[in-house]
Amino acid sequence: MSRSRGGSLDFELNLAPIIDCFTVLITFMLASASFLSISIFDAGFTPAEAQGDPTPPPITVTLDLKKNGSLQIVTHGKYESKNTFQNADEAAEALRQLKEKYPGFESVTITADQEVEYESIVKAMEKARKNNLSMVLGGF
Amino acid sequence: MHMGECGNMARRGGGSMRRSRRRQGNEEIALQITSMADIFTILLVFLLKSYSVSAIDIDVGKDIKLPAANGGTESVEAMKVQVTETGITLEGAPVMTFEKFEPRKGEISGDGTMPELVKALKKEREKQRQIAAASVKTGVSPKDAVRNNFDAKLLVIADKKVPYKLLKHVLSSASEMDFTDFKLVVVTADN
């Protein structure tokens, strides 16, 4: 920034050092930035010896993903049922209703056909998680 | 054009990046860097906004396409197993290779585990135990220290096309080595 000596004020912002800083900063950030935001889905697996829960849940729920894209919810315990849904949204709604009816129900075991892709499992987990249910991968 | 006017124009245009060239004797052309500064500012703001700082380093390979999902939690530090179309790696070291998500027959045992992966996990687990045992605090027995530092977490970085069959083999092998807390790595969806 400079000031003219003869009376009138004539400001001139020297942009060169700012541009220099920006160039270095942008180059560094472009090189180091990761544009993918990575997050984690918990899918705890409960070993057989750790299953001695003193207060068992009122119902146990299994969400089974089928090869044809449908989802089956099987419940045991106080409420026995087996319902098939055509998409994850319908299944999530059914889980929400179960959660409302049985507040003690907190986790869903997810199983799938051999050919079901990992992406479909994650999608199903994503929908189920919206009901504050924890996920447990099963079938092995 | 008067020399003084030319000088003023050049000064308004910028400083050291200005490139002036004399044309036909006295004429000077100055590079307008004000607009460049504007672009840089916008670019910098965008980069700062999208810049994510994480203490956890998850190196996702080029040949892996993670599934996209919302609602995940922040990543944690744990042992990493990667499952791709062509093989499995543990902590970056290749363990098994196969084609189109299909391990060879001999690579899967009767109980659904993968002996090669179990062996690699055992080796890594042993390293973990040794590190834990080495950091024994005063008054704590090595056995307790190992138990306290035992990490059952496993980060599963799998391609979105991985069939559940293969994933089950990987998870069975991991549970064989007492890994029970599986963390599935996903890309946060934009919507």
C-alpha cells in the first residue's frame, strides 16, 4: 500500500504478494484435499459366548436381503411374523412400527443371499439406522 | 500515451506478476490481476470449505468404489482390510488375489474362513499384542495390559460390488481372530 506524498490520498493495493500466497495455498490444498467424505457404519458381530444377555429383547428381528431385491423381516419372541417388502423404504417403515410397539427392541440382524451386493446391504443398513436401531451382520 | 499514465495503469494492474511489453516504442500493456485475485479467492474459499481434516488415514485404492450412504459416524483408527474385485489386502499388504470376486476353491476352508487371511490377521494381531505388552504400566500384569489394549475393531473397506458371500468369508475369518466390531467404510452421499 502506498500513499502519495503530495496532499491527495491515492491508495494502491499491491496484489502481488496476495496472489503469491493464494497460488501456494491453492496448489497445496488441491494436492492434499480429499473430496470424498468417508464415514463408518457399525456392524458389530456378537460372538456366541457374549450372548448371555440378562434381559433379552422382547423380539428378535432379522432383515433378510433377497437376490431379487426384496427384503424379508422375520420376527421371533413376543411377536412372530415373516413379511416381505419390495424396497428398503417399506422395510424401514415396518421396522419403525416394530420399534414403536416394542421399545426394548434395539438391534436388527442383517443377513443376505450369497449374490447380494455389499452396496445393497449398506443401503438397507442406512434405512434401518434411521430408526435408531443398531445393526449386526449375521449369516456366518 | 504519456509515460506517467502508462506507469499508473501498470501499478493499478498489479505488482510483481505484471508483465509489461513495450509495443511500438512507448505503449505498455499491463496484466489485470484483480480478476485473477477474485478467482483465487473464490477457489480458496471453496477448497477451505471442502477441506476435511481427519486424524485417521484411510487410503482407498483406485480400483475400489465404496458404497455411498448417509448417517455414518466418524472414522476410527483400526486395522484395515480391503476387499476388491481382484483381491484382499490387510493393512496395505496383499493377502490373497482372485478374479471377479471369486476366490479359488482351495482358499476357503469348510467353516467358511479363509486360511490365508486368518494367518495374516493372526500375524497382525500378534504385533498388536506385542505392542500392548510393551506398553505395560506399572503394577499392571502383561496379561491384563494385553486384554485392556485388545482392539476388536476392524475397518472393512470393500468395493460396492462385493457379493455378500465373499464378505461373509472375510468377516468369518476376522471373527476367528476375535475381531467382532466391524466398521464398514462408506462414502458420505451428497443428498
